[in-house]
Amino acid sequence: MKKALILTALLLSAGSVYAAQNFSYEQQNTTPSYRNNVQENFKLNNTTLKGSVVTVPAGQTFRAVVTSPVSSETATTGQTVTMVLGSGFYYNQKLVAPAGSTVTGTVIAVSKAKHGSLNGKLTVRFTQIITPTGQNVPISAVIKTDDNTGTLVGGTSLDVTKEYAKDLTIGAGAGALTGVIVSPLAGGSIGRGTALATAVGAGGGLVKSIWDKGEDVSIPANAAIELILTQPITVNPTSLENNSFGQ
């Protein structure tokens, strides 16, 4: 009887570890080093953490991956834009949303590129994060830009595909997306200034003709870009960790 109980305990323990690994995230050179520590601390101190609430301030940034191409040439106002978290969104080592969560937004302003070197513009506001277990985290966020408007302008570095870093892999938590493209936003945000600096004044250089057409905003599928919260959000990290780790 004692042997049977020991065997049963071992099987249950193995099952718990496997469940935890179902939500693991792997990305070359970017796997969060604190993920295992958070999981272990949660297991040991579940009673202490129970009922805790974390407020994430406006201005906090996090990375997400575009699931379908988005362009100012074809986008329409009200169109839904979907992204996915390639890794867990943490604030002060507290889980805000796990890897694989869906980030949903809506196009609130868009204009196509026009002649006269007028570049296309695109603004998307993200309003919710839905975890793999269906939990809804309301947010207000935009794509990070230098001018903090969230308005993308064609002709910026975001449109230069050759500058994107490739060969990264998102794990099972994010739908096993591969070939992730990391935008230049990782090292610095984009803004209007660089997009509009297309003409050179007197003294030489290229001056755009009124017949030249501007460039549209173009975000390829699997591009990883940085979002920024425009309003604070409040979450219960204990609830999220329970769902994420199969507790």
C-alpha cells in the first residue's frame, strides 16, 4: 500500500511539472532569467501572495508580435489588429500576462500615402490582453513612437525589411511562431521627424517633386514591436500565475 502511494505521488508530481512546461517560452538569447524563480516562489508562498494587486503605470512598455501584416494602404478605421505576447509581460517581477496572450487593438486613424511626398499614417489603440485561459486584462496602449502619439508614419525605419533581425523563435506559449522579425523599435522608437525629413533645402541634394508619391506604413507579419501603456492598469498577479502554471 505504501509503495502504491509513493508511486502515485511521483506520477502526480511529474504531471505538475509537465503542465508548467506547457506554458514555457523559449527565444534565443532572450528567455527571461527570472521565470523559473517566479514559478518556484509562487509555489512556496502561495498563501502570502494570495489576493495581491499590482498597478502597472502609464508609460510602461512591453513587446508583442504582429500576427498579420498591417499597412496604411489597405487598413480601414475600425479594423481589428491582433498581436501575441512572445514572452510573459512582467512588472516588478509580477506577472501581468503570460506568453501566448493575445493583444487586441483597433485602427483609430489611417491615411494612405499621397502624391506630393505625403507619407501614409496609421494609429492603432490596443484595448485588451486575453490570456490563454481566457482571462481579460483591459488596457490602453499604442505602438511606441518618439512623439508619444502612437501614430506611425510611412518612410520610417519600420518599413525597411532588410534591417529587421531574423531567425528568432517563439515557443509554444505564443503559438509556435517562427522567423520572428524584431523591429528597430527594440532599440529606439520611431516618430514623425525621420519620416518627414525627405527633402533637402537650397545648396544641393534631392528635393521631392509634388508628383512623387509618399510611402505607406507597412508592418510585416511576425514583426515584434514595442507597445506603451497610455493609462495605468491593475491586475491580480496571483490569479494570473494560478492560471498560467496550472495550479
